[in-house]
Amino acid sequence: MIIGQGEVVFLEEPEPRPDAGQVLCKPLSVGLCGTDKLSFSGEMPAVEYPRVPCHEVSAMVIDDNSSRGLQPGTAVCIDPYNSCGQCHACRMGRSNCCKFNQTLGVQRDGVLRERFVVNADRVYEVPNGSDPRVFCLTEPLALALHIVERAGDVQGRWCLVAGIGNVGKMVVSVLRGRGARIIAWSRSSENLHQARTLGADVVVGALDPDATTQVLDVTDGEGVAVAFETAGTSQTVEVCIKLAAYAGRVVLVGHSRQVSNVSGSEIVFKELDILGSRNSSGQFARAIEMLTRCPTPWREMISDRFSFVRSLEAFELTSSKCIPHGRIVIDFPD
């Protein structure tokens, strides 16, 4: 449990019991995402302490108290979002951005615990014969699919991914599958190298003095059709708006308390479409299919694995600016 900025403690608690319509699960593998990093550092606006973190999980069913009939030992992954069904977003069919959304590990306690209970309609079975642990990547892959879906048609179009962290890498991979022309933008040379291996056509060092010129040169001076902001910094928001083409689109993904210095006139003159992207909507089945069909490239995004008792080390690594790392996973015993 995170009890404050940079503070993690282990607590003993009674084993939870599933109410009617709920499933009791034992985690197998839990992924740490940018939200967990910000929760640990005290920078996540939606988190109140104390909080059991994490929502990216593959798990095993212990007890199903619903009509699903899930057998003990069934491998599953979890859709961590709960919506109210009544607010404007829900009425518009966009429950992923429900005003009263309750995401595991954010607005309510998450899955980094030896047992957890979840509503049965949030449970997806892992296909037989698959490695269940790789399906802790289902939620972040569904997130990336939703991000790209927000951009519309990207086939053959130049797309900038500003921020090549865990989300940015998955966005690059999804864009490659959609036939986009991809420019990866990052301060990290290692992350840019990984972006190249994942399918980026062009990589640009964010600290290069001619970084903006490089993007404009590649796009014949026009800028990109779509700019994805996946770093969560004021600078990358500004870069995306600056490098978006006239009549282009900007998709904002990263969370930040920072305030960006954005020119309203630039947005107006370019008639930019500025879109947010939050959580995912209807993408879990597709993500499961992709992980089942070709798990290796997604599994290779995992750079470090820790046991549950070493969770604090895992969180400290997420916050490290000195030690390069990719996606971090905490494994529980079978």
C-alpha cells in the first residue's frame, strides 16, 4: 500500500469474500504503469492516500460468486474501470471517461495484493494454451488501441509520438500495424532505439537543437497529420501543437499537473482537433487476440521483473532517472 509520497508499506488483511456478482482472484503478474509511478511520487491528481496501487493484472480465479461459472484455476485478465452509467459521458456511449469513473489502483484500491475481488463483468478469460502472465499487458495494449482509435485514419499519414515510454512504445507498435508513417520523439537515445525496432520510420532526439526542423523536413514543411502526446509534460504538449499540420489532430494522453504555454491563436489558425484519450473503450477483446496471436514482441517490452516482496524496489525503479528501464512487472507465485 502507498501511504504517501515515496512511502510503501506491507499490511496484513483478512482474505476478501466475493459478494454476489463478484469473483475472488489471485494475481499472477501485475504491471506498473505511469499512473502507478505518479501515485508513488505524489503527482497523480486522482489518487488519495492510502491506496493499494496497480490495475494491470493477469490473475487466477479462486472463487466465482456470479452466474459466469468460472472454475477455480481459470486464468483471467481484468478490465479495471467502473463507470456510473448515468453521466453525460456514459449516456454518450463513452463510459471510459465517466465523470465518476473508479479505476482500480487510482480512485479505489487496486490489485497489488495477494487476493482481490472484482465484478464478474470486468473479468476476461485468457485463451487456453497461452502464457497467462503476458496478459498483464492487456490493459495497456487496450489503452494504446484506444489512443490510436481516437486519431481516426492514420494509414499512410505522418504521426508524431512525443514521449517513448511504456505507453509511447505501445502506440508506436499499434501505429505500425495500422500502416502509419511514424516519427518517434524522445530525450532518451535508448528509447529512440527501441522505437526504431518497433517500427518508427524516423527518430528525433528531443534535445537536438534542430529537432523541430528534422520533423518539418521529413514532412515537407507541413508538420504531422497526428501528434500523440504520451509523455505527460508541458513541453511535449507544446511540441505536439507546434508540429501538427494545418487541419491536423493532437491526441493528449499523459497526465500532468504542469501548465502548458499554449497559443490559442495557433490552434485556431491551424484549426486543430485537440482530443483527449482516457482509459480504453471496447478494446479488451482485440488486445487479448493480439497477445494470443503474437505475444513475443509485447513480452519483450518487459525489462524488469520483481517478486511481490520486492515491490518497493520496483516502484523505486519506476521513478529512477538514472537506470534505464522499460515496462516493470511484479510476479506472484503460481
